Amino acid sequence: MKIAAVVLIVICGCLIGTELKNKLSERVKIISEYRSNCSKLMNMIRFERLPLDRLFLKLDNTDSDIFSLCALYINEGMDFHSAWESAIKGSDEIRYLKESERDAIVDLGAQLGRSDAQGELSIISRIDEKLQEAYEDAVCDLRSKGRVYSVCGLLGGMMCALIMI
């Protein structure tokens, strides 16, 4: 019985470490998706010259939570800025991001639709640069902290198991 408890404690420690590492991986993935969507948006503004709400309706099947929710809300009749704010409030993935990364995404929606096509491209380009920096930071965090979290989870579980024995 005691051996089973010890094994479970070690497994729980490993799972906690793995979960923390997965959160870092998710952050990298989310930022990468937003950068990809910024590129798509810039290309659509350059070549299609559609109104903002129609551009987002074309991006509704992206992996990005906020872009998809925004398109859904626009499709339900909301204006773009209200849809963006509602999408941010309803997004699950935003919790994985740091404050500065969240601010960049909030700024994207807040600033779009307020200038001509060149201004829009400039805004998206500036936000994409911020997201590039955030992406590099997230990859660095994953490399440096990911393994630490896994090992600490394992060692923590083993330490608790040793205390029980």
C-alpha cells in the first residue's frame, strides 16, 4: 500500500512539472498563431482591400481563439471593436500570455479600423514586431524553464515519496 502511495506521489510530481512545461509550450504556440494571423491580415489588407469586419470573417477558421470569436461576434451583428473586446473577454488562450503580450493583442483590435490601408499595415507591422519579440522571449523561456519544470516536478515528487517512506 505504501509503495503505491509513493509511486502516485512521484507521478503527481511529474505531472505537475509537465503541466507547467506545457503552459510554456502553449504560450509559444499562441504567439506564433497571432504572428501568422497578422501576416495573413496584412496580405488581405494589401491585396483584397475589404472592410475590416469582412477581413475577419475570412479569418474565422484560424487556430486563434480571439480571431475566431471576433469573426463569430461580427457574424452575429456586432461592430468590429465590440466584437474584438468581447472576443478578448471570452478567450481561454489569453491566460497563457504575459501582460505585455496581452496588451499587444488588445492594441491590435483597438487600433485597427481607425486609419487608411497604409496606416492599418503600419499598425499591424508594429504589433507584429512586438509579437516577434514576445515569441523569441517565449521560446527562450521554454528552452530554459521547460526542462527545469519537468525535473523539479520529478524531484519534488521523489522528495515527497522519500519523506513518506
